[in-house]
Amino acid sequence: MNADSANLSKGDILIIDDSPDNLRVLSTTLTERGYEVRCVKSGTMAMIGIQASPPDLILLDIQMPEVDGYEVCRRIKADPGTAEIPIIFLSALDEVLDKVKAFQVGGSDYITKPFQIQEVLARVENQLTIRRLQKQLIQKNQHLQQEIYEHQQTEAALRSAKEAAEAASYAKSAFLAQMSHELRTPLNHILGFTGLLQEESLTATQQDYLNKIYSSSRHLLKLINNILTITKNENKQLSLNQQDFDLSALLQYLKSIWQLKIEDKNLSFIIEFAANTPAWIHTDKDKLIQILNSVLDNAFRFTAKGSIIMRVSAINPPISSIRIPTDTPDIDSATAQIAPFTLKFEIEDTGLDIVDGELSQLFKLFSDSEMDHEPDQGTGLGLSITRQFIQRLGGDIAVLGSSRGGTLVSFSIQAFPAIHHSASFLSSSSDQSTRPESDPASFRLSSSAHDFAAALNSEMLQVAMPDSWIIKLHHAAIKGFDHQILQLLREIPAAHTQIAEILGYWTDNFYFDRIIHLTKPVIEKQVME
């Protein structure tokens, strides 16, 4: 929303309703009346949008999945920063007790469905008028803040110290980013040209020297990457980015990544997926991939022949798939009401035995290991970082000797059951939009877009559009501005029609959480820069 539109707007209204039809009708009607309208389908997304940009008024449905309207209202009123926002309940519940409860939790008004548009408009204007008067009263009392200012002088020194510490932390981050570029770029060049030279006809001595250069360069590059990771982790707690995903598909994806190594060493790689393990789970997918890749990297490097077996099982698995909360700082921790279950992984190889006394050293930073008998056999950092990730996911890791003559790595994490899966959000057969065909915001996924939607990631979006555009898309999604998102989608070039089609479908069905997840890496990159 630009400055001109903000000045012309009669008010910023957030609509929270799990019915896309209701959202479209109210959004269209209120927008035509000059209001700035935002729409979300769940209480979880509503809290994110409210924290990012508090609206002037909220229209709130009661009967919703995850968190009902009463609980959403309680949380809004419990936060001093949002407690003054008026809330009008929209509900098909017309019993007296339902209305009384709505006012008890902090509602300002109550409209029974099916509603009449004129009634909604009248009650909206009434609440916004009251809200404007409240703001005027606040402005008139602002001169009292001068007295508070005098008391805040004693805190100035503390704030200055904090700002100095933050500046130092920023300088350190900037230094790390520069070091990352300055050191890794030439090393990648060395690795690249060394790889090309290895394809040439060389003497045995030359080939030996070249192999040592390549191995040492890989060792140094891994050391630099791990040191940077450790340093960043010292500055902040590892954050989680949880999501629903297909665990069985992820394991097959990992197997495909290691396929060349499997064939090159003539190994057998077996994945045993226990029957009681949910195919779809909810946890931090990216960190789980990093953990598994780290453990598999050790297994493949230390296994010259034989096999590697990965066993996956669930301890106290969920009975059914249910909605669970996301681990997002913007969401109240009180939403974490669903108990997780334990997901256990075992990776057993027929490689090197663990030397006596070595177990206590495996997870220490920069520890030397007798297993590290070659320049490319690690830095002593890999398992330490891996353990940090696992512990952040609520579990731990152990390395044991295997009865098969190799090593057994066993770790577990805490995961949640998932409700969403690919069929539920890639299929549009159940979406019967009520918008006219001429409306440019009417989107449905074509069959050809299904596979593309599953593969769509931030890197693909950055190829299609500049970072500045992606940042606008991210902020519009957080605030629930569906009309603003649809305007942005018109800027996508024809060469990337499928991206526009998928984003349009998500927007049309108010799946703003998916857009936020897609654009989040660009926002994080901007913060680092």
C-alpha cells in the first residue's frame, strides 16, 4: 500500500474467515467502498499479519479450524499493542450464549450470518468512527509522554551499550559474509580447474600431486564453511522453519543425490521405512536434510565396500493427521497444544570401526580423530554442527560400533503429524470459485502445474523476478493484501507463466503462508547484507 492509497483509504480492515466465498464477497464490497482490505483464512496467519501491521478493524468468524474466533480474539486483546483494535464477530451461531461469549472475550459487535451487506457496512463505519475518536484522544494526551521521557534518561546509557553491541555483531556478520565470498570463490576455482585437469593424460606422479591438491582444497573449503556456520550459531539461537512435507519422498530424493557415490564405490544403499511411520510429517525439512546428508557423508566416506542401511521408524506415532502449530516467533507459544512424536533414524555401515576412546571426542569442535587419516576425511566440525541441529529439533545423536563390523549412527528428533499433503494443496478440483471468468484474480492450477508447484522454490522465483519485487510480495502476503498480490503477479513475464499460475492459485485461496515460506530466503538474505 503506497502513501497515496493510504491517505485515500477510509480504514484498514482485516477479514478472518475460513470460507473463501465470504472473503471474496466482503473483500470486493469493502474495497469498492474505499476501505483497504486484507484477508486470511486462519487464526495463525491472522496473528502474523496483525503483528506485522495492525489493522483498524477486524471482521472475525467464530467457527474456524486450528484456532476458533474466540481464541483469536482473546490473544489480540491480551496483547497491549493490539488490544484496542475493534473486533466484529461474523457467525452463523445465533444463540444468546454465543453472542454473550463473543462480548466477554472482547468483541465490539456481533453480526449473524447470513449477513446483509448494508448492515455490515453500517456496523463497520460505526466501529471505525469510534476507533478514530479513540486515536484523537490518544493524540491529545501525547504531551504527557514528556514526563516519561525524563524517566527514560537513566536508560539511555543501557540503550547505547546495546546499540554498540548490535553494531559490533553486525560488523562481525558483515566480515563473515565478506570472508565467505573472498575465500570460497578462489577455492571453488581451484577445485573446478583441478577437476578439469584430472581428465587430462598425466603421469602417475602428476596425477598424485593433482589428487592431493584437489583433496586439500576440498578439506579447506569444508573447514571454512563449518567455521562460518559455527560462528553464526554463536551469535544467535538456531531458528526453526517448520513445514508439512512428504518424508518418504525426501528419503528417495536423498538416495538420488548419493546415487553416483553408490555406483562409484559399488555399494548397496538400503532404506527401511517402518510401517508405523507417517509418510507426511511436520518439522524443519531443511535442517533434517542437512542432518541426514552429514551422517550419510561420513558413512559413504568411511565405507569402501559392503552396504549402508538407513532405518526410519516412529515411536508413539500419531493416530491420525491433525493440524499443528508452526514454530514462528510471531505466533504465540500457547498455540503449541499438539504433542509431537519421536522420529528415529539409524544409519549403519560396514566401514571403519570406531577406535577405543574416540566416542568422547566425536562431538567436540576441532577434535582430531584417528578416523581422519586422510586430508579429505573431515575437520572435527561436522558431527558437532549436526548434533546442534538435532538437539534444536528436540532429540540427540549417538555413534556406536556396529555388529556388522562398521559404525551405527542413531539419532531421533521430535516431529508433528501433518494435515496438508500434495494432493490437498496441488489439486484444484474441489475449488469452485464464485468469481466471474472475467475477473483476473480467478485462478485454478492446470494439471501441468501440479509437478511444477511441488518443485517451486525461492531460487526459481529469483530467476523470474528481482529481489525488490519478491520483498513486496512477501510483505503483502504477511499482511494478507490479496488485491496487492494480484497486482504484483501481473508483472511476471510471460516466460514464467507457471509461477504466476501457482502464486495466483495460492492467493485466490488465501494460502499466504506458502507465499511467505517461498519468499522468506530473500528476506533473510537482505538482512544478512
